[in-house]
Amino acid sequence: MNSKYPKDSRTTLTDLVLPSETNPLNNLFGGELLARMDRAASIAARRHSRRIVVTASVNHVAFNKAIPLGSVVTVEAVVSRAFKSSMEIFIDVWVEDRESGLRSKANEAIYTFVAVDETGAPVPVPPLEPETDLEKERYAAALRRKQLSLVLAGKMQPNDATELKALFTK
């Protein structure tokens, strides 16, 4: 199976925040943003694997900045690491200033998707070859996050988490 690059999966969704999507403070509902991020991540995972994909977990979400009614919101998703059948997707959320047009980062998230066949059984995905410094940082960090998750779930012994151990033995 040939390697793919993060740019092959890059997905950008841009939309407007409408009144029905806001809370009493006239900011975008967190759940609405989660759904938008899930859709963008799903497309990125599908582009990488060219298979049916399912959300396996939402590993991290940071709601750093409220997104007000009428804002233009851009969700950018890209595969940051591919494992056997799973893919970590890094998501950046940007809000555009209505007057200046300048974009600022509002939120970020990390989702995990699994590629499956028509019966729902996991299938292999292509390896990922990061190119930029940011892609390489996210790629390396993805293995540490996976090992931490496995240790916390009791599916990996802490002594076997080599990448995590390396953080503490330098």
C-alpha cells in the first residue's frame, strides 16, 4: 500500500453561524461545532483511506474562543497519523472577523476514525508520510497520544509505551 501525504486528506469546510445554531448568548452551540468538526474529519479520513470510515473517538476538544452569531467559521481537518486501520485527524477551527476579514484560531480538536469494510470490520489504511515541520510534530505526538490512551484503557502495559517513556528519560 502506497504512502499518502497529509495534504491529500486536507479538508476545509466554511459556513456561516445562523440564529438556530446559537445558544442564549448568541454564540455557536458547542454541539453544533462538534458536528461540523466530525463531518470535516470524516471527509479527511475518507480521502486518506478511500474506505467507509467511522468515528472511533473524540480525543481532545478545546473550546478556546466563542464563535458569535453571523461569524464565518472555517473548519480545517487533516490526517495527522495513520495506524493499522485507524487514523488520527487534527482539526483547526478559525473564525473570520466580520469587518477586517482577518482569521483567528477559535478551537481545535483531535478525532480518531477507523476505516471499515461494508460489514463494519476494520481494514488497513495507507501509511502517512508527513512533509512539513508541523506535520512531523503532529505525527510524532499522535503515537504518544495513542500509547497514553492504550495505557489508560488497560490495553498496554506502561513499560511497553516506549514513546511515552522517552519523554521522561531524556
